[in-house]
Amino acid sequence: METLFFILSWTQPTINALAIAALSLFFLWMLGGRFLMPAAWGRFADSHLVYSFRRDAVAKGSLGILLVLLVASFACPWIAPTNPYDPASLDLMMAQTPPAWMEGGEPDQLPAFVLGADDQGRDLLSTMLYGMRVSLVIGIGAVLLQAVLGIAIGLTAGYLGKRVEMLLMRLADVQLSFSTLLVAIFIGAMFRTAFGVASYERLAVPILICIIGLAEWPQYARTVRASVLAEKKKEYVEAARVVGLPAWRIMLRHILPNTLSPVLVISTVQVANAMMTEAGLSFLGFGMPVTQPSLGSLINTGFEYLLSGSWWITIFPGALLVVLILSINLLGDFCRDVMNPRLYKGM
Amino acid sequence: MIAFLIRRLLQACIVMGVISLIGFSLRHTVGDPVREMYGMSVSAEVRAEARERLGLNDPIIVQYFRFLKNAVQGDLGNSLFYQKPALEVILSKAPATLELVFTSALLITLLSVPCGIYSAIHPRRLLSRIILGVSTVGVSVPVFFTALMCISLFSITLGWLPSFGRGELTPLFGGAWETGFLTWSGIKHLIMPSFALTSIMLPLFIRLVRAEMMEVLQMDYVKYARAKGLSERRIYWVHAFRNTLLPVITVGGVQLGILIAFTILTETVFNWKGLGGMFKEAVDRGDTSLLVAYMVVVGALFVVVNTVVDVIYGMVNPMVRVVGRK
């Protein structure tokens, strides 16, 4: 049990290592794509997607904001003025310090306390940056889990059909008809009562990823199944079957790649949804603990101080969360409009 | 039609069975009824005797069927905190939540239909762009943050609206239902919570109405009506809008059920004494019986809403009936 805790508790070094790996992979892909594979890059740059993107100011703006926020959150150990996870940074004397430009602020301590301090005297800006990283890690992790579950189930249901399809899709329907938030809250409440509050808080990040992943897979399953049904009738699948390929190979190597574009389209919006659910759970107190707050739990802490006039603890993290989700949603809308052929033909 | 109805009802029963199974296993694994009854300070013999009397030593299947039998008769166990039957607690809290959900549903219907239709008819006008822009922003703001902003603006800065509670209540039906609709204070307390709850669903509904209306407007029969020289208003409201309603009602019915989930967040912020707030308190207090009871009741509510919506859809749309006969 202890080893499990050890592996699962997401300590600082693991998150950092993962984040650096992801960021550098991303930049390598951007740069390497351009110089190492000029042909593929050229095809990508000439595509309908890039063309529409260049002409769409909203999409460009939101991608810009999103990139800035992504880099800021994953680079937080280097750019944040203080480390909010370090118990030494807690200073109750500084609790509820207003932002630097307000009366009672601490302008001589800049860059610390630019946006004031939270109820435990942590620098609010640093706590927000670290919190945004937690929200993003949970959002992306949950979507990966949803995608894996949903794609596997949707693919199996769509390809095998008959009884299996009936069973799996009924399950998805039933789960979808209960709002995902409610399902997440139920699973969260169950985990919390079953594990006890202490271990729940130690394992909060992986548990939240599991909860949100389990609550929202039906979206993927439905999308994938719908496209599998359309692909299954095509001749290349017939051909693969005639050649005698095993079912799993036809599913994974032949049908799956052709169903990926709707999956990508819903993925952006799903990340935003997952982050919303996480914020909701944290706001209710079923999410991230105060020691490692996400944006949602920061808003929750600030709520208690809102009535006494310390508005910044709530409003700044809330605004950051809204900007983050909004930019993801706008990008998602853009992708959906561009990649949905029915729409762009009709307009 | 009857075959379709039976199949749908059977499905509802299966779903309720699954919900009860989850509820039972939750109660079985998490709660300890003996400790709930006697606390910690009883001897082992009393404890063992109580276990025998409560039937906790019976096989699990027997216990599950007993749970099922009690649940069907309306006995979902006693709430640990309130020391009352859980169903009674839930029924006493339900009116508050239902009033909130009802008000929001009304607001959503009244606002989404005109907004959606306007932006479908004139997609390029400034007002439609504003409607769509606001609804995209609306989707991106978490419901509890909307609620907090409202409190911060209207209660703290301006001091216009009260920030928590339900205000003055009037008992109806001999005290079984306490309503806030009849006093000015009750309505003032209702404004912000219902607005916050509306804000989460309204954008989805506007988009739904708009998308359906746009699709209908492209159809041949609308072109034909135009060619026939009917007035624009008649085409929009009589021909197009009626065909928009069907999908909107079916999706809408299900979505309105989902509002119940968001009451948990809204009621927590506004300290609204309803089901959502009760659920959160039950989790915080570890009140397993109440939690399970809430799950079963809300699950039943969802199943009923979904079944009714499906049946209505089946009655209106002949295609479903044909498939059902096969």
C-alpha cells in the first residue's frame, strides 16, 4: 500500500519532469517538423485548417493566449516569485494582503505579492500559476483517460455490433443522461468516504483524473462509434476482411485512423469540460486540498473571504480559469467549424 | 407503440436496478449500521446481537433484496445526522430545489427560443453575433463563479439583493411545501440563484435552437413555402419553428434534468436550503444513508424524466414506432 502511495503521489519532481518532457517534445515537433520533414510540413501549411486559421483573428488570438498560459503554468517553478508548496513560504502575517497597487499592498516586496496574498499568506500569483498547472494536468490527464476508454469501447461496439453494441451503448446513454458533473460528484464522494479524507488528499491528482475520466468517456464512445459505423461499410474494410486480417488489426490499423478527426475536434472542448468539472469538484471540497490548490479550490477558499472584502483571492483565480477555458472553447469551436465538412459546405 | 412503451419501461426498470445495486454496495461497504445506531461505547455482545437482529449476517443477496423491498416501500434508511427517515429529509428539502429548477427552466425557455431563432434567421447581423459571443463566454464561466460574481456585485458592492437563504416563506398544503414565490423577500432571494443556474444552460439551448432552426431553414419545404409567396413571418413561426421544436424538446427535457446536478453548486454558494446543499453537507458529515437515498431519489427522477421524454418523442415521431414494431 505504501509503495502504491509512493508511486501515485504526484510529487513535484515527477510533474516537473513530465511537463518539461511534454513542452520540449512539443517544441521539437514544431521546429523539427519544419526543418526535418519539409514535405509533411508543407502539406500541413497548405491545408484547409491552416488556411482558415490564418484568416481567423479570434482563433489566432485564443491560440496565442492559450500558449502563453500553457508555458506560464508549466514553467511556474522558474517564473513564479515564490514556491507555494514550500511550507516556508506560508506567512500568516501576510495573509490577505491586497494587490500591490491597492492601499495596504506590499509594493516594496515586488515581484512577490503583485496580486496580493491568499488566506495563508502565500503569494497569490504563484499559487495561481501552480494551481493552473494542477488544473491543466488533471484536465489533460482526464481527457487522455476518457479518450482511451471511449475509443476502445466505441470501436468495439461499432465494429462488433449486435449484443455488444446494444449493451455498451445503452451503458453510455444511461451515463450520459445523468449529467457528468453529477456522476463525477458521486464517484468523488464515494472515493472520499471509502479512502478517508487524508489519503484522498494525498492521491488527489490521480484520483481526480480517474473520476473525471470515468465520468465523461461516453462522449468519445458515441463519437467513435458513429464514425466506425460509417467507415465499416467502405470497401477498404471489406478488402481487409477478405485478406483475412484479424478483427483487432482491422479495428486498430484500418478503421481507427479514419475516425480520429472527430475525436480531435471533441478533444479540445473535452479538456475545457474536464477542467470545469475539476473546478466544480474542488469548489465543493471534493477536489484538490488546500495544500496543493487548483484554481477551483482557490476560488473556494476565497469564497469565505469574499464577504469580508478580500475579493482578490476569488476573483483573480476565477478570471484566470475563465480566460483559460474560454480560449480552449474558442479554439474548439474553430476546429469544429473547419473540420465539419457539412457546415462549411452549407454556409 | 405498446411494444415500444413496454421496452422503454423495461429499460427504466433495469436502470433503476443498477442504481439500487450501486446504492446498496455503497451502503454495504462504507457505512456500519451498528456503529451508527449505538456509537462506539457498546460491548461486543450487544454489537453481535444487533448485527444478528438487523440481519447483517445474512447472505448478501438476501440483504440486497431486503434493501430493494424497503426501498420500493419508501424506506431508504435513517439519516445519521437528522435522526429521521432519509426520504422524509429529502422530501422536506425538495420544494426549495424544485422551485429553483422550475424558475431557471422557465427563464431558459423564455430566453433561448427568441435568441436562438433570431440568430438563425439573421446569422450575419451584429445582434446575432453578440448573442453567440455572449453564449460562448457563458459556456466558459463555471456556474459557481457566476454566482460569486453576482454576490460580489449585487450584494456586496451595490447591496441590492440578499446573498444567502430563501427569505420569507409561505407554507402551502398544510406546511408540506414552503414556497418563496408569494413574498417579495422570497422572490428577491430567488433572483440571483436562478440567474446563476440559468447561465449554465442558456448558452447550450440558444445554440441548440439556432442549429436546428438553421437546418430546417435549408430544407426544401421551406424553399417551397417561400416560392409560394408566404409571408416571412408565417414561414418562420408556423412552418420552420414547429419542426425545430421536436429535437429541442427531446434534448431539452434531458438537459433540464441535468440542472439538478448544477443545483449542488448553486445551492452551496447561496446557502439555499435545498437538496443540493443537503447533498454536500451529507458528504461532509459522512452521512452515508442520506447520500444513498439522495442518489436513489435523484436517479429515479432522471429515469422518469428520460422515459417521459422518450415516450413523448415516440408518440410524436412515427419513425420510432415503426422501428419498435420490428
